[in-house]
Amino acid sequence: MLFRFRDSGVAKKIVERLKEMNLDIRVMHVCGTHQDTLVRFGLDELFSSVGVEVRQGPGCPVCVTTPFEIAQATTLARCGKTVVTFGDMAPVPSVGGSLLDARAEGCDVRIVYSVEEAVKVAKREPQRDVVFFAVGFETTAPTTAAALLSETPPNFYVLSAHRLIPPAMEALLRLGELRIDGFINPGHVSTIIGTTPYERISAKYRVPQVVAGFEPLDMMMGIYMLARQIKEGRCEVENEYSRVVRADGNVKAQNMMREVFSVVDTKWRGLPEIPESGLSLRRSFEEHDASKAFEDELKELLERKAEFKEPTGCRCGEILRGLIYPEECPLFAKRCTPESPVGPCMVSREGSCNIFYKYRRK
Amino acid sequence: MKITMAHGAGGEAMQRLIKNVILKHLSFNPKISVEVALEDLDDSAVVEDIVFTTDAHTVKPLFFPGGDIGVLSVSGTVNDLAVMGAEPLALSSSFVIAEGFPLEDFEKILESMRQTCERAGVPIVTGDTKVVERNALDGMIVTTAGVGRRSESLDRNIAVVRKHREFEGRWLKDSNVQDGDVIIVSGSVGDHGVAILSFREGYGFESEVCSDVKPLNKMIERALQEGGIVAMKDPTRGGLANALNEFAAKSGVGIEIFEDRIPIKEAVRAACEMLGIDALEIGNEGKIVLAVVRECADAILQALRETEEGRDAEIIGYASKGVRGVVMRTSVGGRKIVEPPLGDPVPRIC
Amino acid sequence: MCLAIPAKVLEVHGDRAKVDFGGVKRDVNVTLVDVAVGQYVIVHAGFAIEVIDEEEALETLKLWEEILQLEAEPIQDDS
């Protein structure tokens, strides 16, 4: 069943339909996995051949987690804590190197597929302080919450860097001029939060949205439905991924998230601070909150926080809003390269600047 | 700067370490005739017509579905010799064993090595054994080296190639690929990588996927007899993505492949989708990728498919000067750049 | 945002379930959903985050065929 959503016959038909609409539109998705689908199946070229430019917004843990949060994780690793992370964050560089660099220096850094594996490490090795670097959005936050709500050992801690998508979309729309004609919304975040939270954004900012899944046909169909809305001047929230996403989402998961986390203002890499866009552990889970439990280990880092500002000239905010192209950024391919990335668009291996850098060179 | 795991993972980081650090110190021009030298970074070297290679095996776990470090260490070196167009003659094997390693495990590994040597018809003729303190090593490392000589059918193979296009050199080097050559893979990709990943602490899973580890010299000999092969590689660390990029870089020609033609077992595809890993980037220990002259492609494909090891062989694409690097035509018609992996693939959530 | 793929539920034991991703089996946490054996779930980072509505899946495929068939003739483009 999984692979019936990749039949290239339907794909050809969608491309034909899009061609007939002779489009010249620019749409944005806010999801690393949509970017992976775009790049892995080569859809970006397909779409640009039918007049649809797809821009990547701030939506993958690698590109939005700030260098300061990565430095918190490497600092704790160097203080002898066992830092457990998803594979995505391990190679991401920051001031003081990446978690993989810390491991090369002898720190105990482990890579897992699920927060449950982190809890297992803590249970198996009670003498170690185990810190789970909790990144990801509304899809991943409930798994961290579920882990904390089931009994976890006292030596299990969470360094929360979870973020929320709708506030980031609104922040982009509020930042000022935006040359984006519509949004492709992330299917699995929407599996948790449903389609309702997006209604307010369409109404307030007159921008059409389609929630899409992650098979190539899901994304192609999502773009087709979005193009139709733009052509017909509609500004609605449509749901292409109806086999998984329901209007009110997964209420059980939402409740668990609310029980464990409170919403806080937080900084996103390459963007100004976004109000109510981050999750931090509530007081009732304080004894598992790494930022509280290891406050003195992290105190010195807090004083050097200014060091973590993006270098002047970083224009990721404008790239994300579709205002400029990568080469118009002064840092592109000079201070900001795949080996030493600055902003989110270059950090992730599938980020727009990272890809532009590769295509430009190839 | 410190050595990291990425430096040993068969991708870009390892290539940089080899080119900018190792070669800088080790290359000098000797008096003896070296046809394929260290700088070629090929699967084996050729010195005074002797084909020579070495490989260290640090696989974890030591025993995995479909094989063990014993089968792996013999097959790896036999295959590295055979892909040059050489007939493997003899191997050496050096054991470094941790204090406290169970003797019956060591015997099981030796037994696998013997069976694999027999299957390949290549004996181990020399070796060395060392034991290190318990905490200096987890289990055991096996380093094998091997020598080979020119296979009789290599000259005939090159003669067939020359009927269709020019071909310099006397060995199947990675740099021989030219515009129009056809790319063949000898079977499904990713089997070994998934078989190992299923045990990795932190992201294990159950699957019936077995490693494809096996010696391939007999299959390669059969293909050479057919004639028309210009280059061959065993896509081990870094997988097909790394092997094809090496062909493209060393031959200065692009390579275009077709996703639908690449054989991948369903369970391997499912494991890669679950972990967010690309099946083209994970290791194979019982496969080769070949570049062959277009006119001989079908005959070579048939020859491979007649062997047990090559029954799932497929033509997956062709070399083309109209493309730079390695580009894949995806199942829905788009085009994707296939890059050499950075380091070992790790599970991703996004 | 989040890599998650379908898997078929083989067994359920309290808040855990054994699922099959298509030749790959794994033990996953199902506290975020209410699921029964034989259903398909979407699994992210070791957790089932939703039960797939199979009729809806067939609906989607049918809907696509309709949209692509029905609109065989190009829509009047007034812009």
C-alpha cells in the first residue's frame, strides 16, 4: 500500500495538468522531510519546469536548532554526561564543534532512533547522567512527553529544543513582505495538531495552504491543489493527506504534550526570536530538566551567549521569505559553505542554499 | 584536529583524509615499475605485474545474519583483487584479539575463513596473531592482504573492448570509464548494511535481511570470459553512491542511473525508509559494479545472471559526458544528484 | 519535519505493539493511539502517532484518478 503512492503514471498526469495551468508561482513548505522528498525524487526540477518554485521554510531540526543549544549539548557531554541524540543533530557544527567532534574527544555521545532507547540507556547505566537532546516539532515532542509520563529513572534528563510550526509560519508572514503564494503544510506535524490551527493563518494573512503527505504523489497532488487555489483566488486550508490527518489531529498526543511542556518564546536559527514557538519542561518535571539540573555546568556558557549571534550579513530570513536567492546573500559560498554553515538554509544537507551551492558547482 | 568516525566511513571525509594527509606523506616514485600505484586509490595496486591489496575488518557485531568477520575478511580481499582483472593467488591474515575473547568464537571465525578460502580456491599462506589488553579492543580485528596475477581472460576481455573502442592500460582501473559505457550492478544493494544496522545498539530491529558477503572471483572470471568490461569495483564502505562517484571522478565522465532499474529487496527498502537512510549509501559485501562497452552489455549481463552470485544483476545506467558527477533519474521522473556519503549513515527523524 | 512511515500491527501488548514495515519488524510504543491488530499505523521515532484510515487511503487514490480524469479538458484560465 505504501508504494502505490509512487506510480509514475499518475505523476505524469499531474505534471501535464500543472503545465496546462501555465503557472508562475512560488510556494513554501516548512518541513525537512518534504525537502527530502523534493530532492530524493528530483521533484524540484520537475516543478520548476511547470512554473512552480518550491522554497524551503524553517522546518527541520538541523536548520532551526540554534548554535547555542548545540553548544549546551556539547558542553554537557564534555562535563561527563552521556548525551543521547537523534542522528540528524550529531554532525551539525557549532561554536565548540559538533556532538560527533565531542565524541572523538572521548565524550559519551550516542545516536538513537527513539527517545525510548535513551531511557533504556539511563535504566541500564544508573551511574551515568543521561541527557536526551530533544529536538523536533509537534510530531516528536509527544514522544518525549510520553517517555517522561511513563516512569523514567532519576538519572534521565531532557534538554528540550522542541519547537512549534504555526508560530514560525506566522512569524514569517509578519516579518513583512513575503513573495510566497501559498504554503505546503507538514503532514506529520498536522497528524498531531490537525488542520484547525492553520485556519487562523489563512484568514488573517489571505494565504492558501494544503496539508500534504510525503510520498512523491502526495507532494505533487498537494502542489496541484495549491496551484488550483491560487488560480481560483481561494485562501483555504485543504487536506491532501486525509488518510492520516484529521481536522482535530491526535488529541491524546496534544494533551500529553500540554501536560509535560509549557510554551515559551524562543530563538530560531537565522530568524529573530519567535513568540510562543518553543517548548520547555513544566515545573512538575523540573527534576528531569537538564537546563535546570545542570545549571552550573551551563552557567558559563550562558554568559558567552553573545558569541552565538549569527555573523552580520546573514540573510536567511529573506531567503526563507522568498525575497532573495542564495547568491544575493553576502555570506553565500564565502563565510557560509556546507563545511562551515552559518544559517539554516546552508546547515541542512537538503537546505536550499546547500543545494544551490552543489548545483552551482556541478 | 582529531580523527572522527567519518574518516573511516568510506565517504567524503575519508577521501579528504587519504588525499590531503596520507598521500602527502607516503607517495614517492620507486625504482620498480608500479602500474597501479597508491595515488590511484584503486581496489588493488599493481607492482611488477603482481596485483596486491590489503584491508582491515572491524565489523560489529562479529557474527551477523548471513556471515561473520571470517567470511568478510577473506571475501573482501579476494574481491578487491578480482575486480582489477586479476586471479587471486594467496592471502595473509593478521589477527588482533582482545584478552578474554572466547576461544570457540575464534574457532568459528577460523572455520568460516577456511570454508570461504575453499569456495574461492585461494589459500591463506601467511599470517600473524597478537593479543591486546582486555579494554584496548572490543573483540577482534582481522587484517587480510592478498596477491594475484593477471587472469588469462583479462587480455581476451581487453581485446573484445578494443573491437568497439580504444582502451589504454592493461588493468581494469576505475579511470577507464568513457561516455556511452553501460553500468551494471551484480545484484540487490544494501543487504549487508541493513543486516549490520539491525543489530546496532540504539536502533535495532528484526528483519530477515541477510548480509550478501561472499567471494566473487568465480563470477568475475565468467564475466571476463564474455569480454567487454572496462572497469569494476566492489561497492563496500559508502555503497553504490561512493563507488559510482569514484568511477565518475577518476574517469572524468558523468554517470546517469535509473532508480527503477536498481535492484533493492523490499525489506532493505523498508529498513532504509524507517531509519531515513539511503540504500545507495550503505555497504555491500557480495556485489560488484561494472562499466562495460555498450555493445557487450547484454552478453555480460547474461553471463552474470548465469552465475549463482550474479543472478539478480541489472543494467542500471550509463556513463555520459552530458552529465557531471552521478545523477539519478527517479521513479517519478525527476533528477537527483547522487553524492558520496559524508560518513556512516545514521537514523534521522527528519 | 518528521520521517514517519506506515507499518502493519501484528501484536498489541498494553502500550506496546509489534509492527511490520514490510519485511522489517519492530517493537513500537502505542500510548499515543488506540489501535487493534491488523490496522496500519504511522510510526515516527519508535512511536505510533496515528492509525491510518484505510478507506480514506483508497478514497485518496480514487480522488486523484477523478481529479486527473475529470479535468482532462484544460480549465478556462482567465488570468
